[in-house]
Amino acid sequence: MGEPRAYTHGDVTVTFEGSRCIHAAECVRGLPAVFDTARRPWIQPAGAPADEIARVVARCPTGALRMTRRDAPPEAPDERASITATADGPLYVRGRVRVVDDEGRVVDAGPRLALCRCGRTGNVPFCDGSHAEAGFRAP
């Protein structure tokens, strides 16, 4: 996984890990004052109150966006784990998630992620959007 980029304003830091992003666009639709891909930097935490940013970050299905606050505890994962198969796309996983490789090493841990189910990803086991280019159709 690539190193996340951090965007800080006051007590809020939003991190973005581009290798996990599949352009679901929950961020830009949810809070364009903070998330605007036509602007540089494209994430500007000064554009909205921390609670609004947290609400939109939590909608990111891949975990590419995460947020920390000095004035609040970290994002709490959903109490119940869930896996949702998207139409012709990845598996969205939410909850206390840990991905472990065949040698028992933790590859990733977090409250949200998207797993590949087309078999074409270049970022195994995570979705990288390859399903769209491959024309993947779920059975």
C-alpha cells in the first residue's frame, strides 16, 4: 500500500491513500467544500466543521479516506461486521476488519475497505477499479 497523504487544519487531519481509492465519489458528492478534485490541494479540511467531514469520510467505502481529530476519539468501526457485494464491482467490508496474508501478517486493518472480486486488481486483495475496464459482470 502507498503512503497516505495528510491534510490538516486545526484539530482535524484527513488522510488519503490513493492506491485504495476506486472513485466511488462519496466524498466529492457529500462535501464539495472540502473534497474537490479540480482544486489543489483537493482536500481542504478548513472548508467545513469537523463533524461534517467525519460524516462524509465515514461514507468512503474503501477506507481510502480516514480522519483523525485531536478533540475526539478515532472513528469507531461498525459493531457488526458486514460485507456488501456491489453490482458488478467489489465487496464492501465494514466493521472491525483485519486482512491477514497467508503467513499471518496483518496487511491492513480498519473500519472500511473494498475487496476485489473480479480477479483483475493490481492491488491484491483490494479493489483498484479494474472491474470497470475488464467489463466484469457478477453472476
